[in-house]
Amino acid sequence: MAEVTEIRAAGGVAWRPTPAGVEVCLVHRPRYGDWSLPKGKLEPAEHPLVAAVREVAEETDVRAVPQVRLPSAHYRSEGQPKVVDYWSMRAVAKGGFQPGTEVDEVCWLGVDEAIRLVSYPHDAEVLAAFAALPPVTGTVALFRHAHAGKRGTWSGPDTARQLDAEGWAQARAVAALVALVRPTRLVSASPRRCVQTLDPAAAQLDLPIEICGDLDEPGPGQQHDERTLALAARLLELAGADERVAVCSQGKVIPGALERLTGRVGEDFTTSKGGGWLLAFAADGLLSTERL
């Protein structure tokens, strides 16, 4: 029997604040005669979060910043299993929507009204999960530095160790994810490999890279717990006042900082080189962690 291929797609609950409360965006598809959340299939090798932001922009002409991972929808489409990953996204810009054959109408509604209008129960469930979220007060894209060879083969001071070819490829991939957050600041630990990991994003976004020692691994005479506490405190500070920030730190301190911020002791927050997290903060602290 032939293996059934799972269809992968991604989309978002794009939202905007209004004097009357939060509104969310729905699309009408003339082919199906339905109202649904904007979404679409992943392109080959495309990251689901990249696809989600892209599809929302293509279907609604809304540029939105992803914040919190929402429940995925699982159903069958034309006889095949389909999984759609969703994120809540704050609308930050929009162009002039032009009706087309795929989407011919876009509307903004209060969440309760949108839940009543959508054509499918799985969309209503995603909207209900969005409605249950507290307001997001800040977003941080947190990355571990990209690959920089082996410490033992580097003859100079470790803080000067540079990215290798694999690391630069990872840094370019990091830049694509950083761009989704539309950060207002780029902040790096002091080692050169951390700064270099954000270099492609800095060039793409025309932003300076700020150096912050609170993001560093323990140095001689420093305690590990002190460094993880310093990173956790700095992430809280950077996420304040509705900020959007991209941060590059180091592998020895990221797990401990996330454990402190989440209170989830023993959870695996190990982060691969060039890997990272999308962190959303609310008034009372870290709201969600999603691996990138």
C-alpha cells in the first residue's frame, strides 16, 4: 500500500487593536464559498512560521508579527490528512487588498463574531484558543550562536572564535526568522561568533547590533546560576514596553534562563547551534516558548 502523504500548511490569527476591542482577520474563498482563517501550503523546505507569515500577507495583504503558537488543526483534505500550524500575529502594516480567485473578500471582526462566522469547527477552536490568551507585552526571538568550529582547534582567545562556512549558512537562515519578528533591536552576547550570527539580520534590517555581557556564558570565577539569572532578567527587560527584539546568546545559559522564566524545571530547553526560540511575554512574565 502506498504511503499517504500528509499535507502541511500554516496560517495565522492576524489581529489588531481597536477602541472597541481586538479584531481578527478572516478571508472568503470563492472556490469553497467559505469563511476561514488565512493559511496555505508550505513551500519545499520552508519553515512553518515563515509560511504562516507569508500566507497571511499573500491572502490578506496584511503584514503581521507572529507572537504565540496556537493549536494546530488536523483534518482531511481531498482524502489526504492535513495539518495546519497557526500562530497569533499582530498586524503592523497593510497594503491595498485586491480580490482574486483564491480570496475575494477580507473582513475584520470581533473574536466572538468571527467564531460564529467561520465555516469550520477547527477554525473556531483556534480562534477560541486565541481569545483565551492574555495580552502580549513583548516578543523576543532568542537564538544560540551558529556553528563556529571546535573550541579545541581555535588557537586564539575563545571570545574571538569565528563562524565557519556551516555557521554562516545558519546565520543566513537565522536572518530569515529574525525578519519575521520585525525587531526594533538586535542584541548579542559579546563573543564574536554571537555577533556574527546576527550580522546577516543586521544587514537585511539596517539595524545596529548591541553588545550585552548579561547574555554571556560564565567566565572565569563566575557561577553558572548567576549567568542564567542574568540572562533571564535581561530577556524580561528587553521584552518590556511592547518591544520586539532579536537576541543571540550561548548554549550553556539559554536552557537555565528559560527554565527560570517558565518555572518548568527539568524540561529540555537544550538549543542547537543556530537554533532558537520565539518567546512571547505577558504582564506577569513569559507566556509561551516555541522552538524555531
